[in-house]
Amino acid sequence: MRPLRLHLENFGSFRAPTSVDFHDVDYFVLVGPTGAGKSTVIDAICFALYGTVPRWGDEKKTGLALAPSATSGKVGLVFESGGRRYGIVRSLVRGGRGTVTTREARLDELDPAVDPALGITELLGAVVRNLAEGEHVTAETQRLTGLEYRYFTQCVILPQGRFADFLHAMPSKRQELLIQLLDAEVFDAVKQRAADEEKQARAAVQAAEGQLASLADADEAAERAAVRRVEELKDLADRVHAQIGALRGLDGRVTELETALREARGALEALGAVAMPPYVPTLADDLRAAAEEAGRLAGEATRREAEELKAEEELSALGDKAALTLALRAHTEHGRLTSEIATTRTGLDAARADEERARRELDEATARREQAERDLQRTRDQHAAADLARRLEVGEPCPVCRHPVAEPPSHPAPAAFDQAERHVADCRAEEERTRRRHRETETRLLKAEQSLSNLQAQLAVREEQIQVHPDAAELRRTLTAIEEAEHGLRQARQAARAARTAAADAERHQTRLRQEAARALRELDAVRDTLVPLGAPPLDRDDLHAAWTALLTWCHGERGRRRQAADDLERHLDGARRERDAARDALCALLADKGVPVPHPPDPDAIVRAAATACTRAEGDLERVRDQRRRAERLREQIRVHREEAEVAHELALRLRANNFESWLCGEALGLLVAAASQTLRELSDGQFELVLDARNTIEVIDYAEGGMRRNVRTLSGGETFQASLALALALSDQVAGLAAGAARSLDSIFLDEGFGTLDPATLDTVATTLERLSATGDRMVGIVTHVPALAERVPVRYEITRDSAGSHVEKKTT
């Protein structure tokens, strides 16, 4: 597993979306203050792959993944493994009770052609196929990396405080890891494959023996019999070839006579089939009669059309019927309007008299009202105090002294005062009624005047219209003449239309007869064309009936002559057939004598094919016998080979079935790893320490400072333990690809989290040199987390981690 791009969003101390680019890095260091988030970057890689982090203690715990103030987060990783590119995304969400769960997990295979320098979105978007989702992502990750989570954190990611896990592990646990790393389970597959191979080989032996038994008849005697049969049939084919030419000649003569007889009979049939169409004898008379009738009806149509044109001219000379009708209607309207004007004038005079009377009555009523008002005013003047006291109200100012009225004075009004007021009111009411009557008479007068004006205007229009045609009686006589002319025109048009229809029908009938004549002529030409090869004479095409008669006469004479020739051909054909059948029967007897099926029908080509086919089949039978003998020999060789394969597979399965094989394999691999780690440890410890295995494959350390004493690795100090653990980790990373069966595993990365602070400067320099050498090949990524400046300065790529109130941040720097 080699990471290319890491994306963090609200993961641990990384709140803002952060992308870490590893695509061009082989050796890097994560540096920064304590608590800045260096280990969180390594945790994010582990979480993306397996959904958990070693520092959390519990593999099922995810609550520490999300930033404390965040409600959701995401981790995405693009990595390569086994030559393929993959993308994995895990999304986190905080529930209502504060519980953090994985909302989504997805693992995809990505397109390796996409530039790894692109952003995380472009890389994750180049999906080739989906591999797993949800809870299945971790299992698929284990399949891709070849490591369970617990072994991944011992071989690839060595977290803080966990460096010594592999060093201190029990032999059984260490063996489980080696089995995964070395693909030791492949030997179980080899053992099963060997058993399957043995089974298949023995089945192949049994099958080959069965096939060999079916070939028991393919012996030397069978081959000699097949050779004799081939020789007999080749001799038969030669005799058939020698005699077939005569049969072909006879067969050709029969074919020629059959063709000649068929042509003679066809000619007789064609001559006998000629017949004159039934309509030809009367067609000429029908054409003449149709032409005469068409000419007569065409003349009748012309005469009727002339009568139609004359009627149209007579009608047009009488004038415009619509204009004359309007003029007559104007005379009628003029009389009606004159009568209505007289009546309207009488009504107008009455309306004027009513208006004058109503106006006089209004003037009189107005005079009475004015007199009553003057009488009322005189009464008020005579009784002013009583009138004023009647209008005073308590609290209002007095119009005389301007003081508020405290109490109304007691001045009773005289009876004459009330009587005068009532008289004024009556006069006013009477004046109003008289005024309304006057307005009504004025309205009626205006309407009468308007009506008279309208009638006079209409009368003026009618007088202008009748000036063109002042005589109404003359107008009526002209309109009557127009109606009679229209009736005559309709009759003339109907007669002309009927004449044109009759003429057109006659023309169509004449056309049909001409078409029949043309068709009869074409039929005559077609019949004669078929008879031209028989010697048909030329015909007179101007007289259709005579031409048909001449052709029929010739057909009758020619048919008699050709009937005699056909009889002669039939006699010759019978003799040729008898001669041909005798020759054919002789050849068929040759075939039957040699056991060759006689073809049906037995024509020359079929007889030749039958002889050749029999010969070819006999040669094929001979070749099959020889092939079966060769096949039997091959089967005997296959049986020998399969028996040897079965024995080899059986022996291999027996050897791999031993119970200590897996322990032996892991022990050998562990010995190689410890030897490689010892060499590194000697360099790191300046020759003081060396790792060895005891009889139970427990790792021990030889301390040369103590006279080469062997002791348990748990007795090492913290710095010494780090050196030994680092040596083992580097040996695992460096050696496992070569140890694995078929190179099935390859630890493409190793990440070391802290521990370098326990080393002295000399050892630190040795560690730095070792790490540089490990990453120098370019096929393995090495990443470390350290606070030691001397080590960090030697690493070519640094990821500087800082942290502020907004969270952690990463900056990539290259030296």
C-alpha cells in the first residue's frame, strides 16, 4: 500500500478541508510542535483503510475521529497496491446524543492514467469500478493490502508506544503475521491442487484406457482388407470412365430429340391458340357510327350555346335588376314618408299648443308663490318678536344682544303667522308640479320636431333617388320583363348544358372505340411477333378485320405441315431412348456387382460420382484404420504420462500434508528476518547487540558488552528496545517481498511515529542513513514523525504541521 493523496475534513484537529500530496514522495518527515497534529496524519491513513486508529485503544471506537465542535467529517485516501490505484472515502456524522458513527464508506478502483498531481476530487472521480461499500470496505481493504488491521500496525504503521509489538509478540502471534505476509496459505492451495491434479490424472488414465478399448478392431488385418477394397474400387472407376463417354453421347442425342419435339409441340400449340377477338368484325362500323353521332351532337351543342349567349345579351339590355328594384322601392318609401310627415306635423302643432298652455300655467303659479312669500314677510315684520323668539335655542347666543339664551321667551305666535307659512308651502308645491308638466310638454315638442326633421331628411333622399326613374309604372313593367328574360336564360343554359354533356359522352364513346381498335391492333402485332419464328407472313394493318383473317388462314395451313414433322421426331426419340437405357443399365450392373449403390436417377454424372465416391470412401476407411492405429499408439503414451503425473501429484500432496510444514516455513522466514534485523541492529548499537532465535523461535538479544550474554528482549532499555524494534520493522519492510510465495506480498510503505528522541547522535546518524538507504530504491515509501531536528533536516520532504484556533494545517516543503 502506497498513499498518493490524503484528504482530511473535521478529522481530529484538522477542521478545515486539508489535502496532503504524497504522489512524488519516497522519504518524508512530519514535524511540528507537540499536539499540532503530526500523528493525526498517520491516524487518518489508518482510519481511511481500516476505520480505526491504534491510539484509540478500541477498534470499534470512532468518537475521537471527529473534531469536538464538528457535526460531520470526512477522510479520503487515494493509494496504490499491487500495481492498481484505489480510492477510499469514509464520512462521519455526530448524532443527536453526540455519538459519532460512519455514515458512508466506499472503496473504488480508480483509473491509473489520471495524473496523480490532480486534486482529490478529480482522482476520486475517475472510477473504474466499485469494489465495496459500507461494512464491506474494511474486508476488501484487507484483501488488497494482504494484512489484517492488527498486523498492518506492526508492519506498515508503527504508532507511538507500539514499536515493540512485533519484537515482544508471542511466537504463535508472530507466526500468524508471517503466514499473512508470506502468503503461506498458498501451500494449502498447492496441496489441494496436487490432490486435484492426481484425481484428474487418474481420471485421464481411465478415460484413455476406455478409448483404447474402443479401438481394438483397428489391427493389421483390418488395414490389409481396406487396402484390397481401395484397389477394387479404383479398377471399377477406371472401367466406368472408359464406358461413360458412349453413354454421354447417347444421352445428348436423346436430349436433342426431346428439345426438338418440345419445340415442335410448342409451335403446334401456339398456332392452335390464335383466335380473332370477338369485337373485331363489328369494330369498323361502330367507329363510323360513333363519329357521325359525335359530329351531330357537337353541332347541337354549338347551336344551344348561341341561344344561351343571345338570352344573356337580351337580359343585359333590360338593365340592372338590383338598381331598378331599389328605384321602385324608393317610390314606395316616398309615398309612405309623405303620409307620415303630414301626421307628424299635426302632432307637432298639438305639442306646441300644450307647451304654450303649460308655460302660461307655470307663470301663473310662479306669480302666486311670489305673492304668498310677500304676504308671509309682511306677517313676520308685524310679529318680529314672536318670530325671533320662536327660533331661539337655550345656550345659543341671542342675535340681538349676543348673550347666551338662558330661557326661551314666551311670545306665542299668532294664527295668521302659521296660515301664511302653509300658504307659501302650498304655492311652492303647486309651482313645482306646474314646472314638471311644462318640462314634459317641452320634451314632447322637441321629440315631435326631431321626428319631423328626420322624416323630411329621408323624404329628400327618396326624392333624389326617384328623379332617375320618375315613372313607377314603367319600373314595374321593366322588372317584369327582366324576370321573364331570366327564366328564358335559365332554360337556354339548361339546354346548352345538356347538349354539351351529350356531345362529351359521344366523344368519349368514340375515344373508347378507337382505344379498342388500337388494342386489337396491338394484340394482332403481339400474336404475329410470336409466330414470326415460325414464318408468319406480313399483314395489312389498315384493315384490321382482313389482317386477322389472313393470319388465321396461315395458322391453319402451317399447323397441318408441322404436325407431320412432330410425329417423325417422336419415332426417332423412342429409338434413341431404348439405345441409351441399354448402355446405362450395363454401367449400373458394374456398380451393383462391386457393392456400390446405384444412384437415382442414374444419369452419367451420377454414375461417375457414385464410382468416385465409393473409391474415396474406401480410401477414407483405409485412412481411418491407419489413423485409429496411430491414435491407439498415442493413447498408450498418454496413459503412461498420466500415470507418472498422478504419482508425482500424490507424492507432493503427501509431503505437504505434514503438520509441521507451516511451522517450518515460518521458522525459516523468521530466521531470515532476524538475521537481517541483527545486521541493522549491530550498526545501530555500534556492534553491542545482535538478535537471535531460541529453540522455540522466541527472539532474544546477545549483548556483547556483557560478554555475549543472551537475554530476553524485554530486558532492553527504552532506547535499546526502539533500536531492536526499528531493526525488525526495517527487515520486514525490506525482506517480506522476497520471502512471500510467488512475491504475493509487498510492503510498499513504512511509517514510524516518534521514538527517535531516545537515540544518541551516533545512533541517530546510523538510523538516518539506514532509512535513506531503504527509501533510495524508489519502490518503498518511508515516513517518520519526529521532534529531533538533526533527523528532520536530513529528510528531503518535510510536512510542517501547525495548529491555531482554526485547527491544524499542513505545509509541504522540499529541500
